[in-house]
Amino acid sequence: MHDRRDSAVFALCVALGSLSTTVEAAEYARSTFGTLADGQTVEAITLTNAHGIAVRIIALGASVQMLTVPDRTGKTADIVLGYANLGDYLTKPQYFGATVGRFANRIAKGRFELDGKTYQLATNNGPNSLHGGVRGLDKVLWKVGEVSRGPSAGVSFSYLSPDGEEGYPGTLMVEAIYKLSESNEISIDYRATVDKPTIVNITNHSYFNLAGEGSADGVMHQLLMLPADEYTPVDTTLIPTGEFRGVAGTAFDFRRAKPIGRDIRSGADEQIVYGKGYDHNWIIGRGSVRTPRLVARAEDPVSGRVMEVLSNQPGIQFYSGNFLDGTVVGKSGRTYRQGDAFVLEPQLFPDTPNRPSFGSARLQPGETYMNRIIYRFSTAKN
Ligand code: GLA
């Protein structure tokens, strides 16, 4: 009797177990996003979970092209800016969702010194080098590697950057591994190895609007929290001055969540004027850590969508979409204008190679560079 009851319970558990694995397994689908002029195919990999989250990554720039997330009523919206077709990514590049590097953010005058030798990078942002130069990691075709489904679905991309590409020393092997879990987390592992000393700083450049891309109100009412006591002020070309400035009493204080737009018109703060809004690096810690920690939390009070960002990096660049100027039409046919999105880029401090007090961006043969970024989605009650 006892035995029979036990085996019935066991059978029920097995049935429930298999039910939950069939219903809850994250999945992937592969498709062709477009074809380059030289005939190479740009693949798109879409990862989905059972809770309404779907993320599509295209092999050009290993870029997030779409990310749908449910609101508090279960209604999904695509919360990242992007284009509908490959042609727009090629002719109107904006770093939408892209992997940026080899050195994300700015290097003053595109110049740095390593082991007594001066390297000159391509300058593509006034006098400075931005996001890896003219043809950075966002503009190259990555190779699609392993694709998997299961408790989390994933896809890995790789790119071999030749010695001297865009002026950077060393042959750099870069990997971007995306995963989507049933617990509503998307993780990106950026890894790199090199055959001779170099500098590296790789991040993701997704533009978020938690109300849905192209929605009428932009992101100025969305709430942002940055757990940082200090940030790195910049000069007029957005290169850090070297100072660590306290956020207390300034427009840069996001330690308690506040609407992104609340202090963005603080004309008295020259930093806001230089950036045409926020385009600065907040200090999470001095130096990278092993385990990702919370670096930002954003919430749309209307839809209830919440996104937490975790990373092992010491800094986070928060950019309030200041250069979106109304000339770009996004994937749903809507124009993107200033303040229509925010970008949160976990990374080293800008211009680290020229600022020993900012830490080190050096990567040596035998070491593995790693930026692990996690986006965790949930909803807040009304
Ligand atoms: C980063 C920079 C910004 C801008 C965008 C791309 O966020 O800090 O100044 O260049 O990339 O437009």
C-alpha cells in the first residue's frame, strides 16, 4: 500500500518534471537577416523563454536587434532601438545593440603608450577615438558558433581581430556569448585573448526604452538608479579630466531612483552642457571584480517593466541618447529623437590607457579579458 502510494507520487513528480521541462525550456531559432555586398550571410539567432522574453542577435557586430519583454499585465514590447534591415545597419550605423571595442568609449587623441611604444588609433570622434575606431567590433561580421537550448538558450559568436587592426597591437580573439534563462535573465560574456600585450575594453551598446522603442514619450519619465558616489567629469570633447567628483547635491546623483529627465536641464552644471545631457562614466568600484554586482536599475512606472544591470566592471557609462537627432527612423517606422532611449555600458573608465589612476586596460598573452553583463527583467506593481 505504502509502496504503491510512493510510486504514484513518484510517477506524478516525473510527469510534472517532464511537463516543466517541455514548457519551460528556452529555445532558439536561426534565420537569415541579410546578405553583405561580398555575398556573406548575416545570420540572426532568436532566443526565447516561456515567459515572453525574446532576444534576437545578429552576427553583424554581434548586435542585439530586438528584445521583447512583458509588462505588468503580460503585454510584450520591443524595448531596444534598432533597424528592421541590414541595409540600415550598414549605411546608418548608430551602435544600436552592438558589441563595441576593441576599446569601448573614448581614448584621447586616439593615442596611448604601451611598454614605451606609442600607438596611434583611428580618430573618429572629433580629435578622439571612439568605440574602437572607424571599423570597430560593431561593424564586423562575427562567426556564429555553438547554439543551444535548455534551461537557458544560448549562442556564441567569435571574431578574430588581426594584429594592427584600427591601430591596436596584437591578434585579438574575441568571443560574445549570449544566454537567456527561464529566470528572465539575459547574460553576455565578452571574452578576449591576445598574442602580445594590448589594451581592451568591450561592452554592449543597447539603447533601451522600457515603454517600447519608438513610443511617444521617450525615456525622460523612466526611473534610473546608479549605485555610485562618484563620476568622472569630462572636458568639452568628453574625455575625463582625471577628477573623481562626488555626485551628492548634483544632477549626477542617481543613488536613489529618479526620473532620467528630472535634472537633465540643470544648465548651471557645465557637465550637462558638455554632454548635451548625460554622457558620463559613474564609478561603481575601483577595479574589476569576479562576480557581477548591480551597476544600474531602470524602471518604467507606466508599464511596470524593470531592468537590473549587473556586471563585473568598475564603471558604467550612462548616455541619455543625446545625439539621436530625429534623422533616424527605427524598425517600426518611428523616428528616434533626443531622449528616446538610454544606454548603460558597463566598462572600464574612458581613456583608462592614458590615466594610470583609472586602473589598467592591459591584456597580456595567457590572460583572459572578461566583461560579464547580466540584464535581469521583472515588473513592479502599480
Ligand atoms: C557612447 C558615447 C556617446 C555616443 C554614443 C554613440 O555612449 O559615450 O558619446 O558616442 O556612444 O552615439
